[in-house]
Amino acid sequence: MSERLIYCCNDLLNEKFTRRFRLALPWLALSLILLLQAITPAVAISQTPAAPSTLTISSATETFPAPTGNTYYVATNGSDGNSCSAAQNSNTPKRNIMGASGGLACLRAGNADILDIRAGTYRENISSAIQTLPSGTSYTNAATIRAHTGETVTINGISLGNASPIAYLIIEDLFVTTGVWGGTTYGDGRNAPHHIRLTNLDVTSSTTNVFVLNKWTHHFEVNGGKIHDAPVYPACVEATPPPAGNGVCYNVYQYGSDNIFENIEIYGGQGYGIHQYSGVPGIGSRNIYRYNKIHNGGKVGVTSCGLLMTNGDDNVAHSNIIYDNLSYGLCLGSGARNKAYNNTIVGNGHYGVQSGGYGNDATIYVNNITYNNTLGDFNDWGIPAGLTRSNNHCANANTGCLTTENPLFRDSSKKDFALQTGSPAIDRGTALSGISATDINGTPRGSLGLGWDIGAYESK
Ligand SMILES: [Ca+2]
């Protein structure tokens, strides 16, 4: 942890120093002249800039005229010999997504253009390392890359931010077979992708972590779809204990900030469902994980979590259903003001919830259900000093548990964890203010019955 922090800040210090040195060059030259003329001392360069705790990454500042929003088509029976003008007619589409003459090259930055891809498998990567992708300055003028309505479109991978900057881009309804990657090769965050909306993608991979957002990514909105079946593969992070010669990959591995993952089914594979861990305090903050179903991940004998949320501050996990994972359900570690509320954590093969072990800072854990987890409700690796655990529905009488009765799920055998009429979790939640307050179906909290329920569903 400390090694990475030192690396990070030395890097930033060096860059600041270099910049200052460059600015100081003319004055150095002048000083040299003065020195030669009057034998006066040269200008001293101070190397004592304050170490920045975070790097502010500015949004795109380019301005564009009012967007006209053209639609361009790509199809497996198309031709890249068709002009962009012709490709606006679905009868004369482009053949490829990428490339100088492909469909994506027709889209203009800031013009709200759409690339509409017809059914088929395209062995291509949508990658800003290959060519500049069309950025916008808001979602109003953002470009959209999408599958044609009702058609199945499969591509290889999506890779954003490793060479050219990309912001305000929408990608919808694609099947992606070699993973999604957001990041930057620059240690100072240059070209970090941000404000990217990824809607209803089906993402998997056989050789990588499935969905990765690196440290400098921010304001990604990942909504709907599936992220699944992370492989065991040598290049991935090794778990403890590592499977012989292999690393366990994760379905989601993210430590950016201000990112949202919502309404996604995250399942399968032998590692973590969502793994938020930077190893650096404060890195990976203000993320939201909500309305997800995270299930059937992990490996017997290997520690993992359906959802791990640690290191950063002000992260929130709420209204998720975390079930049938082979290790822990929810893991909470270090960071300030992190919150986990109204989650339903059921049938996991280890404890339902693990707290601590990554540090000991304030975490709020309230209105959650833990039930039928093999080893019990909570495993505390030293109770986090600031942990507030209250008003939860548990399997066993623990501190912070309101009741241990059967929560009366509607149909556990069908993984339906809504509450039956008469459930002791109904109307027993604590009303929380100033936070997102709908359940996993979008029902406003407290709008049914007498008040907030415990768990992911609101009922009466
Ligand atoms: Ca209620």
C-alpha cells in the first residue's frame, strides 16, 4: 500500500518539478548572464511543492455547434467502400466498425451521431488505442454506438482511454466477448476516460478480468446487462491461496471514482463479483453500487467477496441482492463514510458480511438482510473503529440485528427474495434521509405500508 502511494506522489512531484523547471528556464538564462556580468549567485530552484492529495482531471473544454445527430449503419453485408453519406442509408452500410473507412470514423465529435450496427459478429475492438473515438462535452451531444434494435451484435472488446482522450460516449446493447477496459497508461491520469455511459452490455472474457475501470476513470455509468464468468487465467490477480499456476480473474475490478454500477446481473466465475480495491487510502471514492444481482461467483477454498468495497471514501452499496457466492457476500474495509444499506445477502458459502481487514474506518451498515449464509452473518477482522451497524435482519442474534426470524422471502428456490406479506422485515427499516431512496424495482422507499423495509425490496 505505502509503496504505491510513494510511487504515485513522487511521480506527481517530479512532474511538477519538471514543469517549474521549464518555466524557470528563461530566468536561468538571464541569471547566467547576470552571473557572468556581475558574479551574482544564480537563481535557486526550490523543489518543495506541496504534494497534491488528488489530481483534478478537467473535463473536455472544446465547444461544438448544435448537434445534427446523423445515423450511420454498419452491417456484415456492407462495404467500407460506401461513403459516410451513403452509410446513412441502411441499404448501403459500412462493413466494419473500426478503421479509417469504417463506420465509426463517420461520427463527428460533439454531433450526437449514432452508429447503428446490424446483426452479426464483428471481430473488432472498439478501442481508442486504435483510432480517436468521437467525444462530446455533454450527453446531449454525445455519440452513441449501439446494436440495431432487436438484433444481436457481438464484438471483441471495448478499450477506452489508453492513447487518446475520450469523454461523453454512449455504448448500448452489445455482446462483448473479450472484456471492457477503461484506463490510461499515464500515471498522472492524462487521457483518463470519463463520462462514459455503458448500457445493457453483455460482457465476458476468457483471458482477463471482465470489466476493469482503473484509478483515474471517473463518472462512468454502467447500467443494466450482464457481466459474467470471469476466468481463471495466469495474467489475473492471484487469490489466496492461488490455484496452482493461475490467477483468479474478477468480473468487475474497479478503483475509479464517481462511477455507478446499477441494475446489472454479475455472476459466475471463480473470483470476486465486484472488487473495489486500490491499495491506496482515498483512491476509489464516491462510487455507487445499487440494484445489482451478484451471484454464483467464487471458488471453494479461495477467499473472495460478491462485493468488496474498500479504500476510498463516501462509497455506497445499496439495494443489491448478493446470493449463492461460494465465499463472502459483502466485504467492507477501510475508508470514511462508506455506507451499505438495504442489501439482501443470502446463501453465500462463507459469512454473509466481512468487515475490517483492510483498515478500520467509519462504515455504516444498516437495513440489510443476512440470512442462510453458511458460516453466519458477520465475520469481523477486528471491528472497524467507526462501524455503525444497526437495524439489520440477521440469521443469528448479533450486535446490530433487530430480528432473527425467518424473513419470509417470496420463493428462495427461485431466487426470488422479495418479501411475503407478513414478513418481519416489512416496515422495520430505519428511514434514511439525504440518500438515494428507491428499492431494486424503483419503488420509493417507505411508499408501501408504514415505512421503510429491511432488504432490497420495498413492500407492505
Ligand atoms: Ca414498507
